[in-house]
Amino acid sequence: MPKVSQQHRNARRDQILSAARRCFLRDGFHATSMQDLFAEAGLSAGAVYRYFASKDEVILAIAEDNMREVLAMINEVATADPGRSLGEVMAGVLAQVQAKDEADGVGGMAILVWSEALRNPALAARLQLLLAGMHKDFTRLAADHQRAGELPGGAPAEAIARLLVALMAGSILQLTILGPDAVSDVGAAARALWPRPASSRPAAGASPDR
Amino acid sequence: MPKVSQQHRNARRDQILSAARRCFLRDGFHATSMQDLFAEAGLSAGAVYRYFASKDEVILAIAEDNMREVLAMINEVATADPGRSLGEVMAGVLAQVQAKDEADGVGGMAILVWSEALRNPALAARLQLLLAGMHKDFTRLAADHQRAGELPGGAPAEAIARLLVALMAGSILQLTILGPDAVSDVGAAARALWPRPASSRPAAGASPDR
DNA sequence: AAAAGCAAGACGAATGTTCGTTTTCTGATA
DNA sequence: TATCAGAAAACGAACATTCGTCTTGCTTTT
């Protein structure tokens, strides 16, 4: 017989996780002490340890959330592709990442995760999955645009997708270290480098809106 | 009057720094304790603290070395450009980064630095300088290739350079997390996307080798 | 050339603090 | 009343750093 409702438990867990996210974004994983986390969450040590067995478990939960969000964002923009050029699609993804970073610091958290993945095998595996997911979406995107004659066929779509994944990751770094303007530049460059092809099949009526 | 020669002091400092690099690459900045560093260097605590006032100072020294090396690498390959296509130049830089990473883990260290720069303002400033340096080199490169008609003129060279910086950073991430094959793909894609233009001024005899 | 003096490198145990985690106990709820 | 979430205190371990002491080898003096 639980003493509290399941939704109360979920609320507590979210309370801990959102506090942890704030702490981690402020100080990083290792410079955040569990005491910092207790204070930020307004809870005692015992309460937090009732929901997470260790600090690493909190880190993993936060990191997984962040990676899930990034993948969902890319999947959404890259998949729901009307007749837009590759450059427009990439610029759109970048704009969305930038907006989300402003809202919840998704970029800074991504960098923390990259660094932590170097020493944490479980996290490294998840990060590889994330990159594989991005790679898959971008491969489809690249193949589509190759078929439309918008991209050269000289390299496999998989290779071009790797380049696009690198573009995303590097933009997140620049977004976090240099600010949003740098990322706007990347978007502008992408539009210029990969514009709509001059001659191509109509590719279904291009809806001009969003 | 020093008791030991200057080169002995330099040797000791290098001994500490190379031990620190090994420790940091193995465990990260914060999971490496000073005791770990003492053991790896084969020195006492007092000896290390004679050369560096604090752990942060060691971290800063290592990080600066790494950033200097990265910038030198890019500067070398991107500047000494004969008549190669942009794609070939980028693939060349990537290959060099990959080789250097295999030798001394420059990629992993870069990721540690990115993460640390989020909380360390001094390091963040240096990282911004590094990115600015890369951006400068790549801007010149992009402008050259725009002039040659190899790249569209629709975007300023500065914006294209931002994209190339992102490409580099993202490749370093993929190199470290996924391994060298991913980066080879990026190089191949760069060659395909930015080949030598079909018609252009001869641009000095193209050396077929390397 | 030999010996004495001395500045500075190196040592490593000890410091107080802070770490992540555990244990104990209380009070509210079903 | 029986149960358990949560608070609070406490745990040993590990942390970065300091400090008093020894050691070393150059400089000066004879």
C-alpha cells in the first residue's frame, strides 16, 4: 500500500530532475554536489535517495532526457520535409535547436553529456544511439536530395549524413560558446550552399508556409 | 641563483604536464585527483605544487596546449593551399586531426575543454579565441574558393566559415565517440560536395600528389 | 682545489573540508 | 493502527592544499 499517490511520486521525481538540470547546467555534473542538489530541490538527502540510487543515476536520467529531446527535434524537422531545399531544412533544424537552447539550455547539457560519455560507458552507448538516430534521419534526407539532383551523387548518402551530423554537433558547440549569432550564420551558409536546384521535378507542390 | 638548471625545471614541468594529460584523458578533469596526478608523474605533492599553484592552473595549461595544437594544425593545412578544392582541403584537415588524435588523444581533450569552458570563464575566453582563429582561417579559405567560382556567392565568406568551423568541431565529436571511420565519411562527403570546379582559371599547376 | 654555506627543490604526512551515501527517527496518511 | 515518505544527522572516504623537514648541488671562501 503506497502512502502517496503515483502522481505524487512522479511529481517528486520531476522536482528532483528539474532541480538537477538547473544545477548541472550551472556547475556541470561533477562540480555539482548532492548537497547542492538537495538545496536546489528543497528536499532532504533521504528524499532524493528514495528516488535515485546514486548520483550517476540522476546524471544518466538527465542525459537521456536531453538526448531524447534533441533526437525528437531533428526527427520532427528533418522528416516533415515538404519540398524544401536541404539548406532550408538544416537551417530550420538549427533555428529550432537555438530556440530550445534559449528555453532550457539544451546545448549546454549536450556538451556536458559529450564530455561525460568519455568516461561513462553507459552514457557513451546512449550517445552512440543518438548519433546513429541522427545519422539515419539525415541519410534519408540526403538520399532524397540526391535523387532530386540537388546534391552530387559522388558520395554515398551515408557519408553526406555524417557531415550533416557533424554540422549539427559543431553548431551546438558554437551556439553555447559563441552565442546564437554564430548559429544563424551557419544556417545562412547552409541555405547558400544547398539551395533549391534550378531545374528539378516539381516534387509535390511546395507549401510556402512553415 | 637556481639550484638546478632552467632546462631541468622545464623538464619537470613537462613531466607534470604529460602526466596530467594522461590522467585527464583517462578520467576527465574532475575525476582526476591531485593524488592520481602525483602518482602518474612519479612526484610528490610538494613538487607538483612548486610548479603549479592549483589544479585549475594545471587544467588551464593542458587546455591551452591542446587548443594551440588544434589551431596550428588547421592553420597549417588550410593556409598552405595550392590549387586544391575546398573539399580536399577540409578532408585534409580532418585526416590530420584524426592522425593526431590517434597519437595523443587531441579529440578527447578538446571535448573535455568544451565542457570545462562552460564553467570556467578563463577557459571560455581561450576557447572563443580558438574558434575565432579557426573562423579567420576558414573565412580566407571560403573567400578564395568563392572568388574561384567554386562556391556560391550568396552568403558572406564569414557565414560559410562558421559552417566549416562547425564541421570541424562536429567531426571531432564523432571521431571521439564513433571512431575514425565516421570522420573518413565526413571527408569523403566534403570532397563530393565541394569538388574542384569544372571550369575555372588554372590556379597554378595542380600537384596531383597528396 | 677543497670545504663550507646556503638557497631552493623535493618530500610526504597532516590539515580541515567536502564528498556521496547511509542510518535513524518522526509524523502524516490510508 | 500500520506503513512509509521524508527529514536530519552522521558516516567514512577522499578531496585539494599546506607545511615542516630533508636533500641537493651551485656559489663562495679559504
